[in-house]
Amino acid sequence: MEIAQLVLTNLNTDLDKLSELSSFKPQLVLVFGYTEHFANPLLASALEKHFPDAQRVGCSTAGEIANSGVLNHSTVVSAIRFNATQFKVATAAINGMSSSFEAGLSLAKQLEASHPQAVIVLGQGVDINGSAMIEGMVSCLGETVAITGGLAGDDGAFSKTYTLSNAGVSTSNIVGIGFSGDKLIFSHGSFGGWKPFGPTRKVTHCVDNILYELDGEPALAVYKRYLGDYAKDLPGSGLLFPFEMLSDARESLGQIRTILGVDEAAGSLILAGVINPDGYLRLMHAHTNDLVDGAETAANATIETMGNKDSQALGLLVSCVGRKLVMGGRVDEEVEAVQDILGEHTVMCGFYSNGEICPGYHLKTCSLHNQTMTITYLAEQA
């Protein structure tokens, strides 16, 4: 397995540098970048020109992750050539939240024939029910196929995001890569690092990802009461105070939900994924050290079942835009912590997202996460 990486900062001057990566004829090219780069037709045409025989897959971001650290307003291109692994790329259109399950099912049906052992999926990051998309995929592929990935970002604007495939750049497609082969090594880990505060609240009225009531009160009123001075900055400040989801027995489900918007008239909160209608929620907060510790936990979970890490590997990191906001200038620390654990032979790439896709900590079943560091480790046996 060979991997080479390039960072583009100016599309008007940097695109010819892609020839440096095309020399070893990669089969898969992963592209994570600035929304304005994805909106510029120069990017897609240059990728097609330099990598005509490769599958080109990627999405827009709320910050890019490269081997050199966390970047902003750039595009990170990682070119991969496998020795023995087979893969197939598929796309499916998603026309709003209500079609999320069907889009996931359609994507999975296209990949099913290749009998994937694992799938990386990238979805548009707005007007999508990421939980339902995953359910659609699992309904076809089953729970034994590992699914990881994330929802595209747009610098925290939650307005327009992009995905990339050989069909071009799209604001409505989801893209999946199914991997298979006897030599394939595919591992994953996820963890948040957020800590609960305040009382546990019963969900008394919700519809999918819209939360109307907690303990019989309008959810927005409850939320504002606990945010205090931060309430005036909603919905943006909601990224700093997500909810942890609990079961009807008040047990943690290992999932966090970010507030994406508020409806003042309805007194409701719009969350980034579906809510357990019979469960409980409690507020979370974090400091940078907590989030870095969480990233370390995710990395350790990723490698705990693996042996030798001396061959080249890819570390795909998908972390939440909310974590980036909390850590500010120290955001590089969570990526450095992961790299220290995955080792110097692992090439890092990825992005800050509107939602992370990975099985929960020490779990096999895939789910949508918010405010979580998720890691996918991709390599081949010698």
C-alpha cells in the first residue's frame, strides 16, 4: 500500500502540483477541502485530468486534517495505491431528510454485490438525517459490515456542503467506498471526552430530530435556562453544549447530539440526528484537555486489536466542528495525540464535520455521532 499527500491552498497556482501524486498511478484519491474550492469547477476538472483512472472521493469541510496538522481554507489530496485490496465506489442522491433512509439503502445495494467487509461513507452535511441514512445501509449490508465516515462540513454555516465522486461535485449526493480483500486491515475507534452537567431530563415530545419538550416544558426554554449568557448566541453556541442521549433506563447510549438550530415559535430544538423518543437527555460540556484525552481514547481503541504498525497505513480522522470551536488554537493537539498513537507510518487525513459516522466506543453497531473524534485505520497485511 502506497500513500502520497498534497495540500492545495490556491487553486489558481497549485493545481499543477497534482502531477506529483499521479506519478505512481493511485487507484483511490481522497479529497477533503474548503467549500469555496469545491464550488470552483477548476478543482474537479484538475482531479479528473491528473487522475483519470482513479476513483476520486471526498467532501467539503469545516477544517481539513493533513499529516502536517489541522488546516483551514485548503484542500488536502491523499492518493492511495493498494497491493491487494479491492474496492468499489457508489453514489446515491438524497433529496431532503425524508429520503435519507432510501438514499442509504440505494447506496448499500450498489455496494452489496462486491461483498464489502467495510464501507466508508461521506454524506452531504445539511438537510440529511444521518441516522436514517445509516439505518438504510445497515438494512441491506447487515450489522457485521463496519461503516465509518462522516457528513460534509461548511465552516459551521450549516448552509451548503459538497461531496465529490467521479460523477463530479454535488450538493445532494452521498458517496460510499466498499472495501474487500484477504489482506485488508480495517479498524476504527471513537470517543468524545465531553462531561455531563445538570439534571437528566425526560424526552416528552420529539419527532425524528426535532426536540419539542423536556419534562413537559418547551425544550428551547429549558435549554436557554441552562445556557444563561450563552443563550443569546444560539444556535451557534449550541455547538458548545450538546446533549448526551440516554436510554429509557437512563443508561448512556454512547451518542451525543449537537443543536443545529432553534425554532422560537415552536419552542423547539433541531438536533443533528434522531432522538430516542422514550429516553432521556442531559447537557454536556468540555475543556480542551478533556477532548484531547477523548481523541487518545479513540486512537487506543483503534489499534488495540492490531499487531505490527510498521507498514504504511491511512488514518482517516473525522472530528466535529463543535470540538474545533471549543479547542480553538489548540485544536492541533487532538490530531497530534492520535498520530502519536497510530505511529509515524500512518498518513493522516480527514476533516471537521457536521456529523461523524462510526460504531460507538467498543461497539460493533454503526451510528451517527456528534462532538466525537472518530478514526478509521486502513492498511494491508504484508
